[in-house]
Amino acid sequence: MEIISPGKLPSIITLDNIKNERYARNPQISRVLTELGLVKELNEGVARIYKEMKDFFLEEPEYSEPNNMLVKLVLKNNIVMRSKRKNENLLKDENIRNNWEELNVLEQKTLQYIHDKGEASTKDISEFIDRSKRTAIRILNKLEDIDLIEWVGTSPQDPKKIFRVKQNK
């Protein structure tokens, strides 16, 4: 995706420091967007773009100034590479790596989902894998039995319990 904004970068911002410097081109619009709750804080845009791209295992954004008249932002979404990076990130965990090949496709998808989201409920997993709650429970139980995930809640029967990837020490 390419985004083109008319006009040059503000004088204190360069292509070399855009990631670290903050400057609102239009402070009135920034303030209104903050007050409406559409942005979290003033001057967060560029840092947020970098963070979100990293969080989704995508390449860093590319900024340029064609003809010194525009600011051009290129955001790349290579699905194949993103999937590969997500999988590499998940397999950094030695316990997961040692068990990965023994898991079926639904178990792998479930583990990847919990890893990516940080946590998930039985309902989340059931919807994600498009299977019954009973199937989701069976998968979650297996992943828990082989020590890949753990549940967090007040009891094993807690309807609000969630599952997280187990942090092995």
C-alpha cells in the first residue's frame, strides 16, 4: 500500500530521523483526533506504524520524498514472508520446536493463534478453527498435557479461563 501526502516533511523531520523525532504537521487536527479518542496520544503516528508493522511480522515502513514535493509511505504486506516470520518467532521456544512436528494442523493453528494473540478462550479457539467447543477443549487439553500452554483462571471449570503459551524456564 502506498500513501502519498502533499508537501514536504516538516523542517525538523528528515528521512533519517523520522522514526525517532515527533512533530505534528497540523496540531489542531491532532488535538481533535486525540480528544475524540481516535488516536492514543499526540504525535504517535510514525512510531505506531513502525510498532504495528513489527507486531504483525511485516517489513519496516518505507518513507521517501519524491521530487522534494511529497511524502510517500510504502507499507508492504507479504503474506508468505509474514507467515514464515510468525512461524520462526513461535519456534524460537525450544519446547514448542521439539513438539511442533508431532502436532496436527489444528493443534498447530491453535498454538499459533494463542501465541499471536497472547491469550485465548475456549470460545475464541472454537471460532478460529471453526470446530465445536468440544473439539477446541480436546485440542487445548492436549496442548496443556504436553506443557505447551497453561490455563489462567479460578479453577479448571472456570468459564472465563484463558489459555497462554507456557513460558518455560
